[in-house]
Amino acid sequence: MKNIAHNLNIIHSRISQACKKANRSSEDIRLLLATKTVGSDKINFALQQGESLIGENKVQELKQKCTAIKELNPEVHFIGHLQSNKVKEVIKWATCIESIDRISIADKLHQRLIFEKKEIDVYIQVNTSFEDSKFGVLPEKAIELVKSVSKYKNIHIKGLMTIGLLSSESTEIRKCFQLLKRLQQDIIELQIPNVEMNELSMGMSGDLEIAIEEGATIVRVGTAIFGERIYPDSYYWNETESLNK
């Protein structure tokens, strides 16, 4: 647990330094604890240190952990690939879904929200790295998707999300975040009803500084706080599933 406290201090220091470099206020950046495979005891400890936002990739883990940490009442985002048969469970626990990437899932989500008389915030996930292994709407189709989803009255678009290119080349990573920022500005100019574009969820353990420099408002950090995961990325998303589903 001491390691977690130490790591949190390091991450907040990194955020602060990145904000100074970018001439931004650190108050404008929220740290999302990416808690995939992390035990509830560790999450509770991090929340007790003053953190208030967590993100889960797997529906089963979402349910288990939210039950275990409910007394601390954190804000909970779902950040994994959302399947239609998991919508019912996700909206029981999450206050925001950051991974809306196709109209079919938005339609399923809206139907369920109407049935349960609920509303939810979402981000549109964009595949800014153009990698086949990643989910997200392609950038050239993002505005069309935003317009379509905006018509669902129980779904409120608050921003965009992306996963940057997994690369050692900072220039290539930066291009992903710059592309998401440009999309945000283009959408703002359109003034689409039921759409806010205040949030950019981008940047993780290895590239959060670049993301902050390019306009991130949420950085999703797991490994640098809780340690290396024991499962490969394929555990969190089906890399062979069609991006056009």
C-alpha cells in the first residue's frame, strides 16, 4: 500500500509538471484510476488518499469492485469495449461510458436507458492511431457518429476518448492526441444539440505528459500506480473483432 501512495504522489507530480510546461492549471486535469485486475483493497486505499474517479474495462470486475468500494462512492467510468449484452449491467454501476464507438451500441444503450428511466454521460471513442487492434470510430467518421448519437435524448455526449499509439516515438503519439483535439474543436464549432465537448480522455502511464500538452482533461493511469498487469491486452478487448461492428 505504501507503494501505491508513493506512486500516486509521483503521478500527481508528473501531471503538475506537464501542466506547467503546457501553461495549464493542474486543476483542469482529472486522474482516472484504471483499475483493471486491481483488487478492491488497493482501490479502496487509493480512494482513501483522496482519489475520486475510477475506470473499469470488464463488466464482471465493474460489478464486483463497485459493490466492494461503494462506501467511498467514487465516480465510475466504463472504459472498455462495450458489448450489447453487457449494457444492462454497465448502467447499473457506471455514471459515464467512455467507449461509445458505433451507432448500434448507442441504440442498444438508449433503449435500455429509456426502459429503466435513466440517463448517462458518454464519450465517443476515436481510433486516432488507425490500428486494427484497437476499437474506436475512425476519425473521418467521428463527427457523423456524434451527430447520430446526439439524437438520443437519454445519452449526453460530454467529450472524446482515445488510446494513443503504443510507440517509443513521441512525435507519432502526439499526432494521435492532436487529431483528437482537432476533432473536438471541429465538433464545438458545429454546435450540435445535446453535445458538450469539454472532455478529452487521453493519455496513460507512459504518455500522460504528451496528452496534457495536447489538451487532455482526463488521464487514465493504472500500471504506474498499481504495478504491471498479469494479463495481456487481449484480455481486455477482442483484437480480432471487427471495428465496424
